[in-house]
Amino acid sequence: MFEPRSLAGDGSPDSAVDPSETSVDPPGPEHSGPGGHPGSATTGRSLTLALWTLRAGPALMLVALVVAASLSTPLFMTTGNIGNVLDASAVIAVLAIGQLLVILTRGIDLSVGSTLALATVLGALVFQDGHGGPLVIGAMLATGLAVGTINGLIFVYGRVPHPFIVTLATLSVARGLALLLSDGRPKFGMPDSVVYIGGKSIDWFPHSAFVVAALAGIATLLLAKLVWGRWIYAVGGNPEAARRTGIPRDGVIVSVYVLSGLAAGVAAVITAGRTASGSPNFGSLAELDAIAAVIIGGAAFAGGRGHVGNALIGAFMIGVIRNVLNLQNVDAFYQMIVIGLVILAAVEADVIRGRVEERFRVRRGEQLA
């Protein structure tokens, strides 16, 4: 019987044996390795240390980035600037939470940026028709849910080979609808409640950061405490084994696209509140930022591994990089280059982690033999 992989403390499955639960040293006072080689214990400890370092990689990268940013300009660590970073990172963080759920199941959602734009346009049109905040917010959230549901249903029940195809199509459709409904122009005006959510702050701390914290907490609880969360990791880890053991694989996959669309709707509320408008040009390349944040956070495109906290770290790293380059008056084009290099570093760290985990499993097998 297939069982979902055991969950770590943050609710995600560990792709290797937990070093805290498995000793890499064989029993015996000499602590010699298999075959009596005295260097085996040292090698095992080195593998354990390397494994934990790689798992903490996103957090370590963020700390190093913040230290470097603080040294490069005294303005970075001011409360006002930290508030700017949190506000600028909020939309990426919200989209990254939804994108993480999709990537955990070996999928991808390219439509979230266009969904965000369409949702803001529809919200602005609802407001111009004389409706208040609840209906405007409901329209934006419903737009995200609708696009996400379409993505999931077409991908699963339309037997499309890969979600890239479906979400690429809805990316184009949603952007086209946004342009059509708005006549290609921004629609100004949003209710006070929307502006309060996306554009206001408590002193220097933006309200949008509270939205991110709330969504992150909900997502963490769903993944860690509900059977549904375990199913997501199981489907991403081994889809066929999950199906054979009775896990509703199709329903799980549809659900993550629905939630990714909902996240795009929430991101639309934040964006519309920040700008007090809706625009068909909002969210351009936001899907790439969200994917980048998830990958920088250590999630695997192969599915089955990822953490909400690390996805937020990835989003915050992107915000910090852009903020520091802006403070240094660096050309905006360099931002794309730097973020691309950070993504490559994160992917390479994931490759190295896989190799270390494999060596860890081999050594454990030798000790048990």
C-alpha cells in the first residue's frame, strides 16, 4: 500500500530520511563506518551538515542578501523602505502561494498575471456601475476562481498533455478579454474598502502584508493538517501510485488550479487597491515572478516538494533585489539579469541537494546491510 511520504514539521514531505531521526554513525564505541573504516562517521556527518545547509538554502540566501543590501545603502534598513519592500512583494507572494500548490502537483499556471488584469478590469467596471466594495471584491475573486476552475477542468478532463498548454491559452484569452472590456485603457476608481486593503498602511506597515500573512497561514494549515494537503504531496510525488491507492488525483489537481486562480483574484484586489484602478496591462510577467519565487524557495518542478514559507522567502528576495537596485539607481534591465542568476543558483542548489540526499540514502543502506 502506497503511503504519502512523512511530513516534516512545516507540513511538507521530506525527500530524504530525516537526519535528526537517523544516525549516520553505526553503533559501536569506535564510530567506524561500514567495514570498519574510521572515516565513515566523518563522511556521514559531512553529508548531514551539507543536507541541512541545502535545505536552509533559501533562508540563508535571503539573510546574505539583506546583509549585503544593508551594507550597500543605509536607506535599505529604514522602516519606510522595509514597508516599501513588503508592499512591492505582496502581489508576488500571493501569486507564489497559489503557484506553489500547482507546482507541488507537477503543474504550472501561466495565466495568473492575465487573470489579475482581467479581475481588476471587471472590478473597476462593477464599481463604475455604482456597486460598492463587497460586490467589487467579489467580482475580482470570482474572476480568479472562474479562470482557475477552467484551467483545472480542461487540463484534467480534457486530457490535455500538459498544463503549460492550457494555462498558456487562458493567459491569452484573459488578457484579450481585459483589453476588450476596457477598450485597452485603464479604468479609474475603486471603492474605499479595496483601497484600504491594497493601498493603506499602519504607519509604515502595509495592509497588504497582513493579507499575505493570512493566506500563508491558511495555506500552511491546509497542507500540514488536512488529508487534502497530504494528497497534494502524494500526487506530486507519484501520481500513478496515488491513483492506485484511491487518492482522488483528478479532484486534487483541479482544486490546486482553482486555488491558484483564487490567489490571482486576491492579488488583483491588492493591485487595484494600490492603484485605485483596473487596467488590462496589470500583471504583465507576474506569472514568471511567481514561478521564480517558488523555485528560488526550493520547490521542485518534479513535484512533491515545497514549502509555503520558502515560497514567501523567494518572493521577498525578488522584492529586495529590485528595491536595492532601485536605491542604487541601477538600470531596471539589470533586475531581470540578477533575478535570472538567482533562479539558476536556486535550481543548481536543488540539483546538488538531490545528489546529497542520494548519497545519504546509499550510506544509510550500507549501514543497515
